[in-house]
Amino acid sequence: MASWRDPFPPPSGPAVLALVAGATLLADSQRTHGVLAAVVDGFDLLVHEAGHPIFGLLGWRFLMFLGGTLAQLAVPAAAAAAFAARRQPASFAVALVWLGLNLVNVGTYAGDGQARLLPLLAADADAHDWWNMLGMLGLRARAPAIGGSIAALGWALQAGAPGWALARWLAARLDAAGPG
């Protein structure tokens, strides 16, 4: 039973099974550059690119470069917040997996902020968001470490969200079974 300190009811067994299976398939697709990850990444790229002109309207060059990343992370974060508000633990965890996938991609992009080896949509390598942002901050030499940290957070979220849902389901099953 959910309380004010624990706003989520336990997820259902089928929802947890689907979440764990889906997160595993997505992580494997991400690792092998498969179709499932490519479809999600394609949508996320559209959101990322839309973030540049939206945040660019604010007139700060740094924020224009950061806008893609902000938009890319804001959409799954908003989905997670909406599912949390509706007390839907499995859907909340799915949104966190999606956020984690985006963090891995952002980490890869940030990690390339010095070398600029990743292919970009723009033909000009100087359009690399993270090369620009890290340059403005004097942190280009730290791009691999910064990107690796962001990506590690993303992988942890992709594993942790299904683990959290599974733990909630197991705890509810044990509580229902009672002592003994």
C-alpha cells in the first residue's frame, strides 16, 4: 500500500515483466546499434534539433548549443513526471529508461567534444554542440571524462529503473504472503 512517503503502488507482475524485457531489448539494441534503439534515437534526434532554435530564441549562444541536449532530456523527464503524478510505477520506470537512453547518447556526444569524430547533421565540424559548450567553459580536454560520467549515469538509470520496479513488485508479493 502506498503512503505519503511512498507515492507509488506496486506495479503489476506483467508490467514488470514487460518493462524488464523491453529495457533489456533496448539496451542490447543500443549496444549493437540495432533497429529498436535507432527508432527511439531518431525521435530523440528530432527533439534534440528542435531544442536549438527554441532555446536560441533566448539570445544566449551557449544556451542555443545546450538547447538540443536540454530538449532531448526534458521530454522523457516530463513523461516521467507525468507518470509519477499519476502514480503509475511501471510507466514511470519506462520513462526513466528512456531518459537513461538519452543520457547515454548525450554522454557519447559530450565525450566527442574534443575529438569531434562523430558524424553530425551539419557539414561543419565547428557546429558540434559539446565542442562549443566545453570550449566556452574551458573544459574541452575533459570531454571524455565528462561524457563518460554522463553515459554511466544513463546506463545506471536504464538498469536501475527496471530494478526499482522489480523490487517494488517483489516487496508487495512478500508483504502479501505475510510472515512465515
